[in-house]
Amino acid sequence: MSAAIVLAGNPNSGKTTLFNELTGARQHVGNYPGVTVEKKQGTCPTESGKLTIVDLPGTYSLTAYSLEEVVARDFLVDENPSMVVDIVDASNLERNLYLTVQFMEMGLPVTIALNMMDVADKRRIKIDIEKLSKLLDVPVVPTIARKGKGKKELLTTISSHVENKIKPLNISYGRDIDTALDKMEEMIELSGFLTAKYRARWVAIKYFENDSQITELGKKADQKIASDLERVVEKVTDHLSATLDTHPEGMIADHRYGFINSILKQGVISYAQDRNRQQISDKIDRVVTNQFLGPIIMVAIIMGLYKFTFSYSEIPIGWFESFFGWMGGVADSALSDGLLKSLVISGIIDGVGGVLGFVPLIMFMFLGIAFLEDSGYLARMAFMLDRVFRMFGLHGSSVIAFIVSGGIAGGCAVPGVMAARTLKSPKERLATLLTVPFMNCGAKLPVFALLVAAFFSENEATVMLLITLISWVGALLVARLLRSTIIKGEATPFVMELPPYRLPTIKGILIHTWERTWQYIQKAGTVILGVSIILWAMMTFPGLDQTKIQEFENQRSVITSGVSSQILDELETIQGDQLSANALTVKESLTQVDFDEAHAGLKNSIAGRIGSSLEGITKFAGFDWRTNIALVGGFAAKEVVVSTLGTAYSMGEVDPEEITSLSDKLKAADGWGPLTAFSLILFTIFYAPCFVTVVCIAKEAGSWKWAGFSVVFNTALAFGVSVLFYQIGSIVL
Amino acid sequence: MDSIIVGIIVIAAVGFSVRNFVKIYKGEGSCSCREGCTTCSSKGACKPDFSIVNKK
Ligand SMILES: Nc1nc2c(ncn2[C@@H]2O[C@H](COP(=O)(O)OP(=O)(O)O)[C@@H](O)[C@H]2O)c(=O)[nH]1
């Protein structure tokens, strides 16, 4: 037998662990066709032949709300796997079965791997496995993926069930919907509407769930049937909202949960006698999420995270800097003066190297965050912030979007924007979309790290905490402003369920950390590299015209003409520090001319002109033309701010052989100081989201109007805040 | 020689970046970690994987 099976399940159910257990090293990672969701595939030998195993993205549901769900669904429909192995977290049965039920509604053959049995045991949850299997009519195998327990039994069960015929599950969704479903099913079957791929009843349910993918496919397949179905749905929707004040989507979810509960209540799940014994988790939570202690602990933990990150990354960052310095030296001696050398040293090594130099910092930051995430603390944070969020007109679950976007540091606004999809109220959703880009995403981190290291090296962690607080307060205030002006509306309630604390595994944390660090490196080596090269070109061309070059030549001649030939010989032959005093003065004057020439060239370049033209207004915030170039480049991706500053300060460098880090260069440069640096930090927190995020906002908000708004509004806000800070700071300091 | 190599590199960078941005614009790369964000909240994909349920 050689069958293809898929692993599916909720996020955090242990899917990856089980996949690794089953496939070992026999796996490879690719992408699902057309999208960039990762596809892990592997094989597993069994007694009856080789199994091909595909790891589906972890999802809670099978709606069309997120890319992962659509990918999972499409894969199941297109590939028709012989078995869906649904990994169910035994300690969280009700919620996990919600997905199981949906597989069964699709008519797929399901085997449940009831995972985390050890956790369920510890929490004294008893599950009658046989009964569960009988009532659901699917095989159920208990497993503890982390220990590899139940693997054999699971494989045997899969092998013996792959060939079985299955009966799709039909759940009752209440009389109104059921009657309509019957009618729709008939219409669909008679016309063969989408039935080549999907079950008729399932399509009908999806129409009720207002599933964008299916309704769009429907429109393309048969306009008439599609609008007939929509009419039926509309009628039921109106009726439901008039009689029960609910909508079909809600009804369907309620009935699915109802179905699950009716099974669980038949003695499938029971709690051991001392059920009211507070679980350890709850005990911890009484302190950690306490109204007064909670926030203090939260700030302390974040501060601890930053302290940990900055103190441990300092030394390896030094290594990285020396490494790139050494590379610069090698390139300097290997290449002859000219464009190529400038590209390699100023554009690539000093540009991209500046971004890569922060890899250790990123790594330690992610390590800490992975720990917080895996342990379950991040969920507590969201839980506590929920109260605050509602005061500012955001939905409680917006917190998740904020944390994903980098609320603590090192996230990304793109998935943050996507996470806002779970919000049902369009207004709350919009307010969330527009404010998540203020968080400290992983791309802003190197910018902050650079400036903090250069100008606030005494209090790195404190300043980082301050940055985080400013971004949160700023985001919340903007949300409040938006919610009481252009997107007015009521806040909707939200209940959050906290997962139990879990001691993270070292392996799990290392994998999470590495995945994210690797992504950072990959981005630096691709997107940032590309943009850096373009910006280098923009900072190099058109260069100086002939007369200007001649002017600098003349200055050199003036300097050298008055000097004896002996000193000139000395300059040619002897190394820097052994020069006589006279020769040294001459050399310094010549270097100054070189510097002036490079500086003039840079200023005359395309980017230089753009930067200079903005200087008229940005000077109020303390930014000179080079910073302006960096900020404009930062629209492509925020890391580019660092790489561009790296290139800009490398090009006018007096002595390229002298290895100094970018932060040292900034410290020594004119016009830079803590005031300018913090003004730039403020600007970076608030200004226009990067290009990708803007596109994402446009897609999620359904219009470019809001994307444009976020670019203009955020930049104006950032500028206002920076100017205010810089001007007041200049007076006070 | 120098200029030719530099020219090729710059053109390649422009091509690569433009292609990237077009892809993102068309929505093909909107959720890709490599082209979009540095960190995705989960393995290879941009899903928030915090174990929090939005219960009604
Ligand atoms: N106690 C316990 N922990 C498990 C078990 N299976 C997985 N885990 C842990 O649960 C966490 C989430 O697992 P992972 O495989 O990453 O989940 P995924 O999101 O579904 O891929 C990891 O820390 C695993 O080590 C299990 O059976 N028992």
C-alpha cells in the first residue's frame, strides 16, 4: 500500500511534533502551489507500505478567512487524501473537535490522534476514547507526540482504515437553515454546480457562511444558480435576524459546538473527583493576571526581555561588526578603486552588513519571545491588555494583532493586519488595521538597536522599553481618535480563553528562534540587498561633472605644489603612522579634499538631491539629507533605513581602512546626538508602514483609500511628533 | 569593465526588486516571509498562532 495522508489540526496541538516523529529526517519543505504558505511533506515506512505524509497548515477552522485555511481546504479538495489525521489536543477537546467536525462535514475520512494525553491526565481530564470513537464514528488513537507514544498504534489504525468508505457528517443547524440546506442541496445537485470538486451540502453550508472563495467560484461557474442560492441565503438571513437576532454564520458555529457538546456530555469527558482543585495554571494566573500586580509583572517581564537581549547580544554583535569590517578590508585591498569597489564596500558590505550585524540581537530577542509564547505567557498579556483595549475603542482580540505585529518587539505588521480578520465588526477591524503598523516590527528593530547603541548605550533596555510604551500609547490614542471621529461605533464584547501554562521545550524554542532569525537573514540577503544596491546607485549617480572634479584636482595640486618632493615620496612609500609631521599635515589636507569630493558627489546624486530637497522641512525634526534618503528608502522595508545610513556614511568616509561600526560613525558625525537620534526613533515608530503592509491594508480594508490614509496620516503624525520633540528638546537641552 | 559589472548588478537588483514589488502588489507575496515581513508568527506562514480562542 502506498497512500497519501495529511496531518491537520489546530495550531499548538502538536502537529509539528507528530510530523517530525513520523517522518524523522524523511521530510522536505516546499510551498503550496501559488502561495507562500510552507508545505512540509515527508514519508513514513509502515508494515504495509510507505505512507506519504503532508503537514497541513494549522487552523482552527475551515473558513475562507485566512490564507492557511484556504490552503488547507484546497489541498484536501484537490488531492483527496486517503486519510486526514486530525491532531486533537486532548486537554482542549471541545475547541479542537470544531475543526474535526468540519473535516467530517466535507466527507473526508478522518482519524483522530488524541494528542497531549499527558497534559489531559495532569489536569485530571478523563476521556472515554472508545465512546468518543463510537459517537463520532471515526477511529481515535491516544498519543503523546512529545514522547513518541502512540505512534505505532496510530500507523496501524491509519493502515486499516484507509480503504474504508465513509459517510459524511450532516449536522442539524436548526430548522430554518436545515430546510434551506435541503433545498439548496437539491438545486446544486441537479445543476452539478461546483459538484465536480465539492459536496453539494457543503457548498450550501459555505453559502450560508458567506464564504468568499466558494461564492466567487460559484459566480464563475453559474451566475444563475449562484444568485438563486444567494437569494435563499438572504431570505433565511433576514428571517433569522428578525426572529432570533442572529445570523447564519453564528447559528452554524453554535450548532457545531452544540453537536460536539452533546457528544462530550454523554460521558466522553469527565473530570477526576477533586475537580475544583485549582489547577496550577489558574493559581499562577491569579497572581500574574491580577489587576494590580499583572501590569507590573508584564512591564518587568518585557524589561527583562530587553535587558537579556541587549546584554547577551552585545558581544556577538561586536564579532559581526569585526567580521564585516574585515570583509570591507579584504574588498578594499582586492579591488581597485572605482565603481565596483564602492558598490561592494559602501553598498553591500556597509549597507546590508549593517542590517546583518544585528542578527545576534534579533536572535536573542526571538529566543526570549519564543519562550514567552511557548509558555503561554503571551496569551496572558493579551488577556490583560484586552481591558485596556476596550477603553480605546478596539476589540479585545485586536491585542493579538498588535502582539503579532511586534507589540513586544520583533513581529511583523503583515500577519498582524491579517490577524485582524478575526474581528467581526468592520469598524473595529479597520481601527486595528490602521494602528498595528505602529508596533515595533522586526524590521524596525535594527533601526532602534542602531540608534540606541550609538546614543543611549548606558540605558539600552530602558530606552527600548520606552520605545515600546510610546508605540503602544501612540497606537491606542490614534485608535481612540479614529473611533471617535471617522470610524465611530460601539465596541463589541469578547471573551478570551487562556491555554494552560506549559514548560516550553528547548527544542521547540530553538526551532522557533531559528526560523525567525533565518527569515531575517533571508530578507536581508534578498529584498534588502536589492534595495540597497538600487539606493547605492542612486547615491552614486550622476556623480560630479567634469568641472567640479577638476576643481578638486586643482585643490590637490595646490596642496602638493608647495610641498617638497621628499615629502611627496614619503607619502607614496611610507605607511600612515610613520609619517613625519609635515607629511602628515599634507596627508590630512589631501584626505579632506577626498572627503569633500565624496561628500559633494553624494550630495549631487539623485538620492542626495531628493534628500536635500526634503531637508527644508525635515530640518525641523533634526533630520539632514542623508537621514531623509534613509527614511524614503525605509518605505520599501524598514531595515533599509539602517542599510542606507550605512551606505551614506560609508561613501564619504575619510579613511576606509579604519574599521568603525555604523553606530560609531553616527556618533562622530555632524548633526547627530541623542536628540536627533530619538527624534528619528519617534519618526520610525509612527511613519508610513512599509510597502508590503500598505498593500496588505488595502487588501484587507477593501480599498486603497485606507491604505493611502495610513501612509499620509502616519507620516504626518510621525513628523508632527518628531518636530515637537526635537523643538522642545532643543530648547530644554 | 568595472562599469559593466556594476551596470549588470544594478540592473539585476532593479529587476529583482521590481518583480518583488509587483508580486506583492498583485497579492502573490502578501504573506510571504521572505518577501514581506521578517517574522511571521508561525512556521513559514503568517498566521497568529497564539492559543487564544475567540469564543462567542
Ligand atoms: N505535554 C505534551 N506536549 C506536547 C505534546 N505534543 C506536542 N507537545 C508540545 O506542544 C507544543 C506545540 O507543539 P507543536 O508540534 O509545535 O504544535 P503545532 O503548532 O501543532 O505544530 C510544543 O512545545 C511541543 O513540544 C504532547 O503529547 N504532550
